[in-house]
Amino acid sequence: MKKTKQLRELIESKQLEFIMEAHSALSAKIVEEAGFKGIWASGLSLSAALGVRDNNEASWTQVLDILEFMSDATSVPILLDGDTGYGNFNNARRLVKKLEQRDIPGVCIEDKLFPKTNSFIKGEAQPLADINEFCGKIKAMKDSQNDEDFVVVSRVEAFIAGWGLKEALKRAEAYRQAGTDAVLIHSKRSDMTEIEAFMKEWGNRLPVIIVPTKYYSVPTDKFSDLGISLSIWANHNLRSSITAMQKTSAQIYCDKSLINVEKNVSPLEEVFRLQKAEELDMAEKLYLSSA
Ligand code: SPV
Ligand code: MG
């Protein structure tokens, strides 16, 4: 099934679904092998892996190049965290065109200003986009997609910026009327009170997506009870790799030896398997007369 259709089915499915963060082709492949039906190309993780901040320091074409590797390495759909769409409606609609060309089936845009800042850094100091301008951006994106199943998700940052429920609902409804396929409602609280209040008023006007990074201790059953469509585990491959790499580097530095790490790291065979080395071996037998 084409990736756009897969992503649409995930978002519209009646039951709660999950996607997991990746920031490279390797991590994307690992997400797919773990069983996830979709991948979150996190802006935070992509930028961190590039050694820059989550402030649009990496250009959108640099992000696109990584996405192409991620998409080539996997068969499940990728939802790109497209920040603000990297500019106004015109930049955002060009982004849609380029994503479709590279088989990236969907993008999430957030109602902040370019260059954005991560929602967990001084959220309340962050200005929100003008509602009408953001609706124009959604419309332009939906009007420019070629594949009817391409997905545009609109992320409401009203709770993050401290504007409260009324503003969150007003924005979500405006984005629905502008033609978005789903709403992502974000919260930085450690409980789900904001999300719960939103869901009670929202009903099921459109699928709702959440990012429970800060309310990680809330049982997942609660997400289903509230009628959430999709939950994004947004940065846990990046963070687990940081922990693993720090541990390994420190151990090798300290020991001046590999003796204490060999048993704790993936064998080289696993690296070769993930790279599909075997397929090249077979292809050489087929196509290289000398092999
Ligand atoms: C990301 O993963 O980059 C996100 C989610 O946008 S958050 O970091 O929670 O803003
Ligand atoms: Mg982000």
C-alpha cells in the first residue's frame, strides 16, 4: 500500500495508534523493525543529530536529504515534523511538493513563527502565528498536494504558549475549517488535564494526535479513553542513543581498551544486516561476471 494511504489509515483508524521517533535512516529502520506502523521525523531529534538547535538552524533542504535516506530505508510512512513550514504559505506549499516527490506522505506544521523554538524551551515566551495567516498556509498546502491521501496535520501550540483552552479550541476549529486532516494538541504539563479538557469539548470533529513526552507517566489507556487517534513517542531513540554513546565513549576512554564494551555493543554482523549487505552479495553474483 502506498505510504500516503498507510499514514491516512493510521491517523483515521478507530483505535489508538502509535508512531515512534527517528532521526536517521538507521533509527528509522530500527523503528520499523520494532513493529511500529509509522515514523515521526522529529525536528528536535533531526537537529540534535546534526549538532544544531531546534531553531531551524538546519535548512529545510538539509532535513529533506535526511528524510530521503530514512524513506529509502523503510516501508512504513514517515510523518515529518515540519515546524512552521519553513516560512509562509508559499514555502509550505513548496515543501509539500518536495515531500511528495520523495515519498514522504505527510507533514505536521505548528502555529508558531519562523524560526521556531522547541516547545519545551520558554514556551510561554513564544509568539503564536496569526490564525488567518496559518489557515491560509493550511489551505495552500492542501491545494498543492497531488496525492489525495497526503496528510497535513496542524499543531496547536496554545497551551504551550499559555493561552488556555478557549484559544486552543478556537484555533483547532479554524484549522479544521481550513482543511487540515488532523489536529495535534500539545501540552507541557506532567498530567493530561489540558488535553482532557480539550478532548471533552472537541468531541471527534477530526482525529487528534498527542505527544506525551512530559506526561509520560499517564497510562496509555487514558489516551484511548479520551478518544486520541495517534500518540507520538517523540524523542526516545535520540535520547537512548545519547545515553548509550556517552556510556560507551566514557568506558573506552577510561579503559584505553575495548575489553569492557564489546559484549555491550551490537556485533558488526548486526550492522551489516541492517545495511542489507547480503543483498549486495547476491546482486554481485547476478551482475558481476567475476563474482
Ligand atoms: C519534536 O519532536 O521535534 C517535536 C515534539 O516537535 S516536541 O519536542 O515535544 O515539541
Ligand atoms: Mg519539533
